[in-house]
Amino acid sequence: MLQAPTGLILVAGLVIVIGGILFVRLHAFAALILAALAVAAMTGTDAIVRSQLLSDSVELNLVALESFSEDETRETAAPIVSTTRKISSAETFRPLPSRGWQADQYRDAQWILRPVEAPNGSSDALHFYELISSDDSSPVQNTAIPFPEESVSGSGASLRIAPTAKFTSAEKLSAQSPIARVTDAFGNAAGKLAILIVAASMIGFCMLESGSADKIVRSAMSLMGERAAPVAFSFSSFLLGIPVFFDTVFLLMIPLARSLFYRTRKNYLLYVLAIVVGATMSHSLVPPTPGPLMIAEQFQVPVTSMIYGGIIVGAFASTCGLLFAFWANRKWELLPPQVDDGTTRQHDPSEDADTSALPSDATTDRRIPSLVESLLPVILPVALMALGTAIRTNDAGDAAIFVFTLPKQILPVLLAVCERNTALILGATIATSTYVRMRQPSRQQLSRGMQASVSSAGTIILVTAAGSAFGKMMQQTSVAELLQQIPAASPVSIVVAAFLVTTAVRTAQGSATVAMMTAAGVFGGLVTSGAAGVAPLYVALAVGCGSKPFSWMNDSGFLVITRMSGMDERQGLRFVTTVMAVAGFGGLLAVILGVCFFPNI
């Protein structure tokens, strides 16, 4: 099947996603599935094979015969190539379907790369080989390789080869119909993410209902004091934004911001923006929130690495946003809405005198769990997943964790407990038990609550899996190689490009999660193949930060913030849009610094 130009496919996919949501008012799931089907239908079989083999391929660069001595040149009729990777001469290779010229006549070629002595003055990082036919061990003639004809006698031409064994699965995939490829990609993504997202949704619901979330906020404020209340709000919302969706975190914390304002009569804008900047950064950077969980999967980043990186970059970005909030609070004033639950709030003058105390457990009419119990559903899964990455096996088969050695008999159990799905299920179990012990709900209440959390997770799973399917179809177009041809491409430019693409999609259609999934589809193949020359974690973090600018009226979170805080749309654009943009660009700065100073993370 012939392929449309890769650039055209890329534009078509983005137009269907953005236009479908923005103008046709399609649900994000429907828009992403339609885009995935369109991209799959426009992609040729050669591009599919090439994209699947790209990460296992090696680039060969034709070496000019003049680089070798006259005797060496006369001794061999085989073309000599250089690579940056050492290759075993026992393995056979085939050329990838070519992008720039006809490849049909080379489709059945199988070669062996026989090492030759490097010419004088060559780089130590290069390895030199001559191409030998695997059929009869004879040298491959220049006319039998897919180099451009005008470059056969000189250096500069290149092509990619991959192990012959890898071609079978790639060609099998290319023979599938577009709907079959989309369905397989959707099912694989749903299978990998469904348990994680459901468990995270259950943790969030139970933490809210049991009072654990309230306990975390109150403890942070009591620890830091009234003067540091903005920092406490930002820290608490960042932490709660990991298991709890952004809208819910904001609805939970905005009453506390109002309550503190009515006692201090100041800093309401600062409190609101502090909540926004903390929750919104963890929402897009720290798993198991669906967005960062999905981009970690797309960029093949370990979940624990995404958690650690997201916390570091998110803390830097939140600090940048908080600094803007302090500046804006000195320049402008915001008052909370006067209407609460349909009635006009009458201010009690006695509240003005009560400036010494922050909300405490004693002021509430229901029991609240301890701080340790409240934090456990969040801390335990992260700790278990981190422990899983630290497990190593020695020569005797025993499990080694840091300096501790454990018998090999417990290794399977330990690995099973530390697996990410199991870790999140344990967190959900603890959160549920805390909810049951604190509130003692009836069976009907518990059932309704669990059903609500699973139902909300179901929508997220559908959208996330659809976004992953769209991403896989984009990768099969070999868009990675198109992006690799960007002039002056460098690790920093790839990171910035991923950020800007995410920002453009976010600004156009409003959803941070959809924007991240779209950008992951565009850049995933480029990054995972190693062609980008940048650690996948950095691109994943740049995509998360790029989903912050620019929030406006097409974003449901923007509407929740403005309506619940008492802002009008103009104030929302001035304060909310700006603070999220500052945080997003601050996060990009942190990622760029990481690329420059810690490139091999």
C-alpha cells in the first residue's frame, strides 16, 4: 500500500483531533479514534515495517574507497561502511524499506557485516565493515545495495539495516488492516493502564471521603503556620494532585482558602493561585495521574523515574508559579464570591479577631484519620515501586537490595508486591479500609462510592487508550525520521519542540491530557528509537509542562477555578492563565537545565 507524505499525515491527524473536539464537539475518545483510523489508513506498508524496526536498526554510512590504501581497495569488491555500533558477524541483516528510492528489488537481500581494519585517522568511535551476501558469502556489489546511484562511489550515502529475525513481526503487523492495528493498539494500552487508573481513582475517592485529604491539608497548614499558608496550600495541592483529579482537589481546598481569608482579610488571590499551581503541575507530571502515566508508557520511561522526575520538575515549576502569585497578590486584589450555596454570606465581625488559629481537627464534626494513615495510600505505592527498581540479582540468584541480600526464594514474591499494578492495588486497599473505618458506610453507600470512582476512571481509560492508539498509528508513519530532519536538531531543540506542540494542542482544544497524548504520538517513535539523542524522560517531562499554557475558556478546569473562586473571565485570563503559563515555562526551563547538565540520566 502506498503512503501519503508523512507531513500530510501528521497534519491530518492533528486537524482531526483538534477540529473534532473544538468545532464538531466530538468527545475526545471519538476524535482520537477517528484520527487514529485516518492515520492508519494513510500509512503505507513500507513505513509500518520501517517504523517497527527503527529502534533495532543500525545506520550504515558508505565510506569512500579513497579512505583506504590502494592495495586494500583492490583486494575487496565489497562496499565498505562505517557504524557507531559494534556488530556481530554471526548475525544476518536486511535493509529497511527505503524512504527516498525504490526498495522492492532489495527486499529479499540478506547481508553479513565482516569487520575490516579502520583506515588511518578514523575516529575510535567508528567501526568499519564490508558487506557480504549471506547466501554465498560473496561481496555485495555496489549496484545491489539501496544507496543513491550518484553516491555509490563516494562517502555521504547512508541506509539503515536491522536483524533479519526482527522483520517477521514487523511485516505481519503491516499486513493487518487499519482497524485491526488501531484495535490492537487500543487494547494493549487499556490492558496496561486500566488497573492503575481504576486503583488511583479509588484512592482519590476514599481519601476524600475518609478525611485523609483534609488531614493532609490541615497538617501542612498547622506545620507551616499562617504566614506560610500559601506554601502549605501549594504543597498540599501538589501532593493531593497525584491520586486525586485536579477539579476535585480544587473543590476540596477552595473552602479552606475562603475560610483563611475571612480570618485574615487578605491574600485570597495568593491562596487561590497557590492551590492552582500545585495541583495542576502534579496533574501533568506525576503518575499515577492518567496523563503522565500514559506519556511514561509512550516514551518507555519507568513509572518510578517519571514519578521522581515529575516531582523535581513539578517542584521547580510550582515555585515559579508561586513567585508569580506573590507578585500578583501585591499588585491586584481578589475577593471571594459573596454567594455561597445560593444564599448571601453575612460576614461575622468576630471572625476578624480570630487570626491566631488555622483550621484544626477539633473544628470538624467528624473523625479524621492520623497523618501517617492519611499519607499511606500515596506513599506506600511509590515506595514499593521504587523498591522494585532497586532489586538486583547476584550470581547465586539471591535478591540484592542496596547492601542487603535476601534469599532467592522470596524474590518472586517481592517482585510481585513491588509491581506497579500490585502497589496501586495495595494503596487502594489501605485507602478503602481507612474510609470504612472512619465513616462506617452502609453497603449501599460503599457500593455507590466504588461504582462512581470506577465509572469516572472508565472514561479516563477510554480516552487514554484512544490517545495511545492514535500515538501508535502516528509512530507507524515513520514521523520520527521526519522530525529528525529538523534543521539543527539537538536534544534541547527536540525538548522545546515537544513542549511547543503540546502547548499548541492544549491551547486549541483545552484538554491537558489530550494534548499530552497527541504530542506523545508525534514524538514517541523519535525518542524511543534513540534518534533524538535525548533521554526519553526529559521529553516526557517537557510534554507534561507543555500541557499547562495556555488555559482559557475551552478548559473545564479554567471554568471550575473561576466560578468557584469568584473570578470573572477577564480575571481568569489575567491570573489563572498566566500563573499556569509561568509554571509551564518554568518546568521547561528545569527540563532544559537537566538536558544540559545531566544528559545521560
